[in-house]
Amino acid sequence: MPLVAVVDDEKPVRTALTRLLRAAGMEAEAFAGGAEFFEGVQSRRPECVVLDLHLPGMDGQQILERIRRMAEPVPVIIVTAHDTDEARARCLAAGAAAYLSKPLDDRLLLNAISAAIGKAAGGRKQILPSKETPS
């Protein structure tokens, strides 16, 4: 079972996402912020990170850039309730595997995670940035 880290400062969002991931057959570990996440990955490295863009302290952009500098970076799916073209472009240029708007479409998120994990593992799937709104 792949381990997916969820980094979001809103407890109801963390809870909902970890339940969704577990129901989809993945392990999920939730973190309230960047410092907590980086402490957690020292003991266990996730295969993918679902990362809120707007966090207190270290924001999602800073966390993404730090993950990309790790010896073995993991794919990052950025999620945000405050979607802007500028933020989308910055995150994708910084190496985000996908950029999704809240409220999240469960299927779109699960597909993005599967594709990111597959691509990181040498798979042929590729994620194209999407501005799709959940239906």
C-alpha cells in the first residue's frame, strides 16, 4: 500500500482526505504543517504528498521547494481553495505533479495521486495541469 502524506492546517480536511485515501486502499498520514511533515518524513518517506498551498508559517510553495531539494524528492499534489493563474504557474514550475482546486473532486485527486506515484516509480502516466472544476 502506498503511503500518502496529507499536509493541511484544517483538521476536517485532513480527516476527510485520510479517510478517502484509506478507502481507496492507500495508507495516509496527516500533518498540520510543514515542520510537522518534515519531522515525520525522517522516519518514513511517503510515495506522494497532498499539500495545501496556504498554510501558516511555512506555506505550501516553500514546502514544495524544500521537498524538491530532498535527496529523493517525492511527487507533490498541490491543493488550494484560492486558485490563481500565478500560483498555479509557480507551483507547476517548481515541480508540482498536479495542482487542484478545492473543493476537491475525489476521483480527480485519486487519479492525480496514482499518476504521480506511477510516474515517480518509472511509470508512463503523466499528469497534465487542469483547471477542471469538480462536477
